[in-house]
Amino acid sequence: MFNFLKSSKRATEPQTFYQQLGGESAVRAIANGFYDVMERDPRAKELLAMHPQPLDTIREKFFEFLSGWLGGPALFEEKYGHPRLRARHMPFTIDERMRDQWLLCMYQVLDEQVHDDPLKIQLRAQFTNLAHHMINTH
């Protein structure tokens, strides 16, 4: 009976975005899908040009960042320390146009891969806030 109560309590605890998405494979698919969209959509050509080629390393770093940011294992922090996103992106001009290109790619990958509409809405809001925060040039 004690085990039943213990597992019942666990079931009512809110899941992280990482868990709701399906864990590592789903988060990796989002990270890779984001760069796939960036590579194929001409509306993101300026954003793509800012990234070092080939994209293999940045894809992995983005997955590691997303893992921790979405509530999963803090892979990025374990390897590189605190993300310090604004500081790491200061060498790049990030204006509203770059923000919009980034969100175009992120929204598209969320539309393609996240089929739970309430979850997708929450993720869009979180990513939108993140993208606004990254603007460093007006």
C-alpha cells in the first residue's frame, strides 16, 4: 500500500518539457530539425550564414543546451559551464530580423514534431521569450 501511495504521488507531479516531448530522442530531433529548416528555408539564409559550417558541432551543442533548458539532463552545463546565452552570442549581430528568422525555424520544427497542441503553445511561448532576450542590436 505504501508503494501505491508513493507512485500515485509521482504521477501527479508535473512533467518537464523534456519528459513531455519524449526525452532525448525527441529533443535531439527538434535540435536537428531546427537546423534542417534553417538549411532548406531561404527565408533563414542570413541566420544560416552566421553559423559555422558544417553544422555538426552546433547541432550537438544545441541539443545539449535544449536538453537542460527543457528540464532534462544538463549536458551543456556539464561540458561548457553555464550557457550565458547573451554573452556567448554578443559577437553576432542579433536584431529583430535575426530573431524572426530564428523563430521561423523553431516554430516550423515545433509544428512538424510536436503534436500536442497545448504543449506546442507553451513551447512557442518559451522560445519566443528566449528569442526576444537574445536581441543585442536595434
